[in-house]
Amino acid sequence: MRTFAKPMNSYMNIKHEIQVFNTLTDKKEKFEPQNAPFVGMYVCGPTVYSHVHLGNCRTFTSFDVIYRYLTYLGYKVRYVRNITDVGHLVDDADEGEDKIAKKAKLENLEPMEVVQQYTNDFHAVMYQLNNISPSIEPTATGHIMEQITMIEALIAKKMAYVVNGSVYFDVLKYNEIKGNYGQLSGRVLEDLYANTRDLEGQTEKKNSLDFALWKKAMPEHIMRWTSPWGDGFPGWHIECSVMSSKYLGPQFDIHGGGMDLKFPHHECEIAQSTATFDKQPVKYWLHSNMLTVNGARMGKSKGNAILPAQLFSGNHPLLDRPYSPMVLRFMMLQTHYRSTMDISNEALLACAKGYNKLLNTSIILEKLTQNEIEPINDKLNAEINIYITKAFEGLNDDFNTGIAISQMFNLAKLINAFFNQQANINTISESTFKYLKNTYKVLFSDILGLKNEADLAFASLASDVLKIYAQAKSEKQYDKVDAIRAMFKSRGLVIKDMKNGIDWGFEE
Ligand code: AMP
Ligand code: ZN
């Protein structure tokens, strides 16, 4: 697990009581892990039958920041994010082909080749976005035995029944005993029955709302395992009940995923786990909201998906130009994870400028030094402390990264004023200066997970070219000066001619 350096003073004046919005109770609650400082967090991972799109990335990035922030605060987080490599059927219910098997057939590949290819792709994208790897990344196919064991337990408790080689969860029976089916999604059982179509093939279920725990494999099915009920494969929901309880115990702290998973996936997870262990499995359910394109949810099957590679190359009909992974990350974090977020060229362009502002500020802050202490400007000192406090208050309030970023812009304004000598860095106290330096870095890098994408070789080359620029300027060789400026601009860089020297930065 990664640990982060804590800024000095961080606990002096910051209230570190976290409030989280719990979808289960539909309200904000004080975050009190069952066994602090340990925190168990499970997030539903991708179904690896195609490339992840920007919507998927938003959800994983939201939980990455939650993981980072809890870790920063000193919690010892075990973060489990699974890979769904079997059981997710094309219609998201119990009929149709397995998404992975379908893709394998189309491309004439082994299902595990499809799984490997898109798992690799997923990992590469998570790396580009600077999302930290989870502590454990279990796969559904790696836990077939455990899934069979849980299904057997459910049958023994008469919460599940076997029909013709398939096993179904008995929703009505469960609800009779536990009375909470629909609790998470706010759905009422009677309405659900009234609205469920009796699809062909569902006739073997006692009730249309029952869901598959295990499906009998037809002869043409390529993904199959032996079981007490014959050859088959697990249903989609059971894997998450099994893997979360195996690695985090029957009751754990945080379960995350996108809002679209609340029903049926998470509702079914609660039912399976509660029926098995006689306990509510999760203390805090956190759901991130959808990334939309022109107001419509981005989805693989909706034909409006933008892939990370398309954004990074600019090669997509909806995009005017490429944007880097960190601009995407910044964009995602500017909006609170529970609000919808619409992607557009305008929004991306504004984010590119905003991200560059914070990045440039982080670079100049490294260079900033105090040379002597002059009489302290109390107002300036207080201002810095207030912005930092507010940034953390935002994070403590259900991980509101948007508020943290807006306070970082306030800090950026001051830091730039110090750098341009419009404000005097020597009039803030030594401890406030250290606090500012450390905290800005911690917020930017450790908590928000932003980074400078230019490598050191690039930065040192740019600095060398700047020396030639300075020389040309002093010799009044304006053609050369203009050529160098144009060269920087074409790479999204600007040369800053300041009172106290020349520097370069990213275009804001
Ligand atoms: P999937 O691979 O379809 O199982 O989805 C992986 C994760 O991405 C799940 O947590 C989904 O809720 C989430 N997700 C899917 N579409 C979107 C979207 N448009 N915006 C945000 N999250 C999404
Ligand atoms: Zn899941």
C-alpha cells in the first residue's frame, strides 16, 4: 500500500471528520469505519469484453480519490476492485449471451484472450490516469469454487432453488424473511413485479424478479464449469458477494460503483450476502454519477462512447483536438462525484487551461523561497490558512474535490503573486510558508493524483532553449525570438517575460 507524506501542521487546524453520502440510507452520515484505522472498500470493476470508455474511467477515478484521501488521513485501506470476466450477459439480466463469450466468437478468440486483452487495456488506462492499483484485484473466473459454495449455502437456507441445471435466487422468499429487497434502490417489490415482463426463457423462474445465481450451459456455451447442478456458469451478481466477503469479511465499510449498478446489481448483492451471512454486508454504499455526452449517459451499447485513446489522440468526431490524461482527470475531479458531468469540447478546453494553471503553480511553488523574514502580514497569513482549511473541509464533506480545486485556485492566485513579486513572500511566517508548500503538493499530487506529464528530459530541453531565447532577446535578434516563441506555442507552452527573469510554463 502507498503511504503519503503528511504536511506539517495538517492536523492543527483542520477538522477531519468525514461525512459520506450513503445511498442505503439516502443521507449524509459521519464516516466511522467498523474497525478503524482499517477500512474495507470494494468497487465493482469492469466487464472486460471491450475497451473502457470515459464514463467507466470517471467512476474508477472517483473511487481512486476516495482511496487516496482515506489513505492520506491515515486509514489503512484494503481496496478490492474486481474484474468481471464471466457471467455478465448482454442484456444485463439473465438471458442472452455472455458478453465475453460473444466477443470471443465474433473475433475468433479464446474467451480468456478477450479477457487478457481488455484487462491489459484497462490497466494501461488506469496507469495513464494515475489511478493507484487496488490492493486486491480478484477475477470472477478465479472464484468459481467460492461462488458454488455460496450458492449451495443459499439453497440450504431455501433462499435459492434449482431448476433444470440452473439456480435462481428466490426474491419473494428472501423478502418475506428479511423484508428489505428494494432498500438500496428505493424500489417497491409490488411495483417491480408489475413492471417486469415475463421474457421468454424466464419461465423456469418461480417469479420474474428472481435472478440467476448459476446458469446451465447449453452445448454451444464455451465458458463452462462443472458444478453440483451440471455444467454451467455463474450469474453476474454472485461474484461480487463472494469476492467482497472473501477479502473484506461479511460486513465491510464501503461499497462503490456507478449509479447505474444500484439496481439490479447492488440490490441483488445485498440480498445474496444478507441471506448468506444474516448481516447487512455494507455500512456505506457510495455511488458515482454518470458521465454524459449531450445529456445522454455514455455507454458502450449506446454508440456514444468516447474511448481514452480517442481523447488522447483527438481522433473522434465529437472532439476538436486531443486532450491529455491529466486534463481528463482534472475535469473529472472538478465535478463532485455524485453529480452528473457532461463532456464537451468547451468543458475540456476550460479544463486544459485550469489544469495548466494548477500545474504551473506547482512548478513555481517548488522554486519559491523566502530569503529573509520581514514583518508578518497577518491578513495574508490568515488567507492562506483559510484556503487550505476550506480545501480540506470540502474533501471531508463527501470527498468534494470540486471545492478543494476551487480553493487551490485561490492559493494559485497568491502563489503567482508571490512569484511575480506583486506580493511579498517574506511577509508570511516561515511555518505558513512551509505549510503552503507541503499542502499544495499533497493536494495536487497525493490526494487529487495530478502530475506533470512532461518528463524531465523535456523540461530540461525547454529550459536550455530558453537560454538561447534570452540570448537572442538581448542581442535583439527578433526573428529568432519569434521563432522560439512560436515553437513553444505549437507545443502548448508559453514563454513568460517577467520583471525578474524569463520562465516557461504550460498554456493557461
Ligand atoms: P461495466 O464495465 O459496464 O460493468 O462498468 C464499469 C463501471 O463503470 C461501473 O461501475 C459502471 O457503473 C460505471 N459506468 C458505466 N457507464 C458509466 C458512465 N457513463 N458514467 C460513469 N460511470 C459509468
Ligand atoms: Zn459488482
